[in-house]
Amino acid sequence: MNRLRLWSLLLAAVAVLNGCALFTLRKDNTFSQDSCLITGEVYAGEAVKRPILVVAFEKVDGRAEIAHYAMLHEPGPYELLVRKGRYHVFAFEDADRNLRLDPGELAGIVLGDGPGLSIDAPAGGLVPDMAVVLSRDPEIRRQVPADILARSAAGGFRRHSTQAGAPIDLNDPAFSAEEGVRGFWSPLEFFREHGANIYFLEPYDPRKIPVLLVHGAAGSPQDWRYFIDHLDRSRYQPWIYSYPSGARLKGVSELMAAKVNHLHRKYGFERLYVTAHSMGGHVARFALAHGKIGKPGMKLLFVSISTPFGGEELAETGVSQSPAVIPSWKDMVPNSEFIRLSFSRKMPPTIPDYLFFGHRGSRNPLRPNNDNTVTLESMLDPRAQSEAVKVFGFNEDHVGILNSAAVMAQYKAILEGVEKQDADPGRANRKGKVRFRYAVGEVSDAPPLWMWLMFIPADTSRAEFTLSPDPLKADQEMGPIREGAYDVGLLAWGYRVSPAGVKADVAPGGTAEVSLSLEPQGMVGGRITTGLKKDDLYWGFVPHVADSRIASISLTGGGVQRKIVPRPATRGEAIRSVMDNRDFFWKDFFIFFDLPKGRYELRIEAQGFRPFVQAVTVDPKIIHAPLKIALSPQD
């Protein structure tokens, strides 16, 4: 089965696909273009150690029909993949795994912004930030269709949590080579069954450094068995990112980053070593180079193995000639939009980058020098080489390089070298924590579910950063945080925060105090994206509008006239605007603060796009999630 995962054989297989295989691929693509990824987070005001089910359903002819559901092993982020439509989402704990809400079990509903708290899921793209709070409120329980899942779900109880950090057995068939191939040919079907997740092989241990392993095209977690077996498990803990490799790469890269960041928020690890094979190197590099992973002070390492950084000409052949195209092929075409976007940012110099490649290839005179799958020219793309601390070549082919004693020996040497270089007995003692407390004066219809604690270092040579508190904990410790003086503020969606900023001195081994008060306020804001072209419609794939193309964002109504004209701004300037409760726009996100109750017209002008106009209702005592705005290109 390993050979079947080779790019060349997979692409050649297109020419001889039988009718059934073509039908399956076309069906998966059609569903993918017509589907949307709903993401959010499940919160609980009390400890929940039992499975949590998150369910999306739609009403068809008066009946409730299940669209998708996910299982979590604890509260936290979730993902649901649904067809275009209007949905209701709810969650509940399922202590006895009978797929129904029983007396005594917690439940909650998503506060959607549509009729009856529903969610409008467009074709393609993403609906983020759909939060749900589990509670014992009888009114909430009455809104949850208690037995709809038990009556509708096929296949019984899901075995694997899609929550980051879920424990697995590597021998489970769900993580086999056969399933990896299915994730390549039928990514939507794979995602709906397995999701995309970072799995643990052992409970988290703060004494061990996490090593994140990312497989390639048609790969699976079992590809890493040799690496895992030869890794020093007393010093390192392997984490495995399993994802449908046929999906668009930007989406699965950003989802991987979200999973890493959730784990960092939970465990506060200070190091992460990312190792990726083949196309997985693109998935990992995009997240690292574009700052999707990590916080200031985190020690990151990137090792790519046989990655076709320059793309793959055979993918271009597949896109142009195949009657049905695997979505990730579009991203692997040489000079594709994804590859250009990825390399538009260099790997930060703070992240050591090592490039491994193999050169034991085929002797086919029609195929340039290769490792039996990927060309050397692509693996040794000058952009990737220029970023690498060092490049290592091995007499291995594309698959055998993951089972090589020589490769493993060099890999271990790199890990040890990075640790020695960073070794500093006093480093751990130069970090402290922040005790964050908040109090809500007047209660709105929802707690402050969308919260970001913002840090501006007094030392201007250091970067600003944000942390995500648990919104249901009014008193919590956060960290570790590098020692020093900070201005600390909070963005709590739907609330005014006072004081605007707090001075906090984080001492080595100490805990700084940050106490803030919250009062409801009217807010309008959200993220601006661009509508997808028909060929680009795909779940989780969200193209953003370049901030330089946004001309103005205005809000009028009830005697209020506000206008934001974007200008170049640093991250620190954007954070300062939020702390001061001043209207702002940064990158793709905007906020109007302190709005009185009323109805407004939101208008966005952008170069090359049709004007966007939407009526919005503001009530400081009713909180909605940030808006999701998709601009339409001009004809």
C-alpha cells in the first residue's frame, strides 16, 4: 500500500479510473463545493470528563434532520462539515454513550445570528466562532431535541474525539494506510468520519518536548511508526496531525495551527518541534512562516522531509487532464496561488529550518532526477534552501526515507543540537504568570464568550501578543509569560472593559495581578473575506481581501455616523486601539465600539469589489458573534 501513496502512481491512476471511482471522486468534489465548515468552541462552567457530542441539524418539511456531528473528549473547539443551508447547533454530554440527552446531563445551544438562533452556512468557506455553553438550565434543555441523534445517526457512537489531544492507539484501522489513501481520494467523506486532528499517543507530560508529525499526500499516522519507535520517549512526546490530504492545503494548515494553539493554551508548553513529510511540509511551513503557530518566547523547530516545495508537474497534469480533480492538486501545481502565498513570507529566523531529501529515484529518461516520486528540483527549490540552516541528502526513496537509520540518526542529532543551543539553566526561572480576574457589572444575554487578553511589552524590541482566557472562569492563572513590564488590556466581545489598560510586572517565578471590570456595550464588527469563485468553492477555504484594497467601512443610523478609513498600522497600534475602545481596522478585522441601541446600515467599499451593504441591529444587552462578511468581485 505504501507504493500506492506515491504521487506518480496516484496521478497515473487517474487515466484508468473506473466508473465507480470517478463517480465517487466527482461526488466528493460536488459535495465539497457545496459544503461549509462550522467551527466554534464548547464551554462548560463545571468539570466535564465525559464525552460531549456537538450536533448540527436542519429543519426539512417540519422535521429535524442531522447534518453532521462530532464527538469531543472534553470541552473545547469543534468542527462540523455541512451542506449549504440553515442549521441549528447544540451540544450535550453523553455519559452513557447512548446518543441522547438524558436527565442530569449538561446541554447547550449555539447562539446563531439567524432566525431562531440558526446559522446560515454558505457554499464553500467557513463559519467560525460559534460558541456554545453547557449548562443545567431547564430552558436550554427544552430547546435541545433530546433523541434526534439516537434516531438519525448512522454507525453508532463515534470512537474518536476530534478534540486536539485525544488519545489514540496507532494500530487502530482508522489510522491505517488504507484510510490515508481514502483521505486523499475522498477528503470530504474522510473529514466527516474522522475530522482533522492532532492526536496523542500518551497523556501530556510537561517534562517532555512535543514533536508534531505531519504526513504527506495519501499518508496516514502509521507512516511515522519508525520515527515514533526510535524517538527517545523519555525526552519527547510524539503528536500526530491526521488530516484528509486531498483537501485544500491552506484550510488544513490553518486547522492544524488552531489545534496547536488550543493545546498551547491548555498546557503552556514552551517548545514544539514540527516534522513533516512530503506534501505535509507545505501544510506545516505555511502555518509556521505565516505566524499561525506559537507565542513570543516559544522555541520552534521545522524539519521537512522530501517536500516538493516547488510543486509537482504531475499535479498540473492531473488538474488539466483528469475528469475529476483532487482539490489538493490545485495547490501542488508549480507556482500555484497557494505556493506563492506560502513563500510570500519567509520562515522567521527564530525558527531553525532543516531540509531532508532523498535521491534514490527511478531511471525513467522522461522523468527528471527524483526520489521515485518527487523531483529533486522541486525538493531543492531555491526558496526553501535559502531558509534552511542546513540541507541533508540521503540515498533513500520517497517512502523509504521515513524508515532509514541514517535519517533517524541525523534527525536525533538535530534535536540534540537545538536543545543544547537553547540550553539555559535560568531560562525557565525568567518566566512568570498572570492572574487574570474579571467581574461583570450588568449581565447581558450571554457571558463574554469571545475574549482576548492583550499584552504590549514595555520593551519595544519585543513583540505584542495575545492569550485566550477561559471566558467562564472569572479568576484564572495564565502563562508562562516572559518576565518584564507590560500594558495589559482585554477585548471582550459585546463588553466595555475598564480600566482600558493595566500595568503588569511579570517577575521570574512570580504572578502578576490583572483585574478588570466589564459592562455591556453595543458593538458591530467582523472579518472581511472575498466571495469564492465557483472553481474555488471548498469547505474551510477562505480567501481574505488584501487590507490595501479596503477603501472605507462606514456605519450610519439613529444619528450615528462612523467611518473607518484603513491605514497602515502595526499589531501594537491595533491592540492599543482596542484597549482604548476606538474604532479600528487591522488586516481583515474591524470593530465599531460603544454604539447605542438601534438599527444601522453597514457599508464597505473595496477596490475591485461591489459595495457591501447590510442592515445590523444593535442592542447592548443582546450579544451576537462577530459578522462574517464576504465581498463580491465586480463583474
